[in-house]
Amino acid sequence: MSCLHCEASLCDKHLKVHSKSPEHVLSDPSTSLENRKCPVHKKILEYYCTEDATCICVSCSLAGEHRGHRVETLDEASEKKKDELKNVLQKLITKREETEGRVQSLEERRRKAQEKASGEAERVTALFIDIRRRLDDLEKRVLSDISRQEKEKSLSLSAVIQKLEIQKDELSRKMRHIEELCNMTDPLTVLQEPDTGDLCDPEEGGGDEDTGGHDNQRHDVDGLDVTVISDTLHTGLLSVLTKSMPKFYAKGTNDLSLRLKQVTCGFTS
């Protein structure tokens, strides 16, 4: 331990005798004891001025610039600050749990988007099984469109999830810092810690508009744009059939186009 009165650190052997003297104030071992003394009166800091939020010595309280101010012992002030820190810690715990829940929700939505894309790809593949070889290029193009959309949706969600993971890590870092403060036995170190009010800023990390909590239009990832797929199928099939059946195309272009629209719209619905 370190003795503030003697400005020295003691081993266990000398501490037993030394600690019997009441005027000796012991604290955790420290290599710098000057910051534990009043810079004005060079006396041990024993009180905390609540009006100026600073640690003071007895001379500051009785005859110094803090005379008449409301003061508390360091232990009392430290316990109050620890209570505040515990409240902040609880808020951070709750906020992290909410963040984890939102990450899980987004993970589930991404999984559904991938399953939807996989199902669409299988249906498109089945459509082209019985069609001639020249439709292979069209099949690949449609599958490419589906794959692109799925990747875009997945990347969009991945960016949001990554942001939330960073926010969760930041919350965990703050929690560890507060836990370290709460576990400290030295009240002066706790009290000299900067104001902790900004450790749990409710606006920090963005709201739902940043993470897709309620902005369904901005992060609608539960389905693909089937209109694009339908248009690709209609145009491709019409092109293939008109090249394969020029006489039929010449006799009924509009009818063929209408029927292809009905087929492709029914397929993608």
C-alpha cells in the first residue's frame, strides 16, 4: 500500500505496524502521490466539493475558495458516482441486447431473401428444361438477374449488420470501462474520471432509419423485383419464338406477345 501522509509505499511487513497510526492514510500502490495532495495547501485530498465537482483538502473547505460549499467525504462521493455508473451500465446492457435482437432480425430477413432467390432460380431453371438449346443464353441471363438482385439485397443487409456489430463492440467497450471503474477501490481515481453522462447517448449509433428497424420501403429485402424477371422472360421468349417460328410471328405478333406476357407474369407471381 501507499501512505499519503508519508508519501511512501510499504511492503506487507512494514504495513502491519504502519497501519496502526490513524493519521496515516493508506491507498492502493502508486508511484505518483502528488496528485493526491492539494496543489494549493499541499495537504491530503479528503473531501469532495459537490458545487465545483472537485476533490479538496480540509484547508480548502475551511478557509480556501471552497469555504461554505457543500462537501462530502471521498467515500460518500465515490459511492454516489458508482451508483450513477451502474445506472449507465444497465442502460448500456439494455441497449446492447436491443442491438443483438435487431442483428438477429436482419439475419433472418437476409436468410429469407436468399431462400426466395434460390426458389426463383430453381423455377427459372425448370422453365427452360424442355426448351431448345438456343434458350440456354436466356436462362443464364434470367438467373444472372436473380443472382444480382439477391447479392444486392444481401450486401445491403450486410452493411447494416456490420454497422450494428461495430455499435455492439463499442457498447461492450464502454461497459468494460465502466465495470473497471466500478471495481476500483480508490475513490479518487473514480471521481477524477471525466463525466460519464455521454457514455450512453440515446442518439448514438443512429435510429431505425439507419438500421432498417421501421423503414420498410428503404430496406424491403423480403422479395425480389419480379417485374424485371418477367420483362426479361417476355422479351427473350418473344425473340426466340419469332426467330424459330417466323410464319407464326408474321400472322399474330400481338397475340403471341400477349400470351407470353400472361405466361411470364403467371410464372413470376
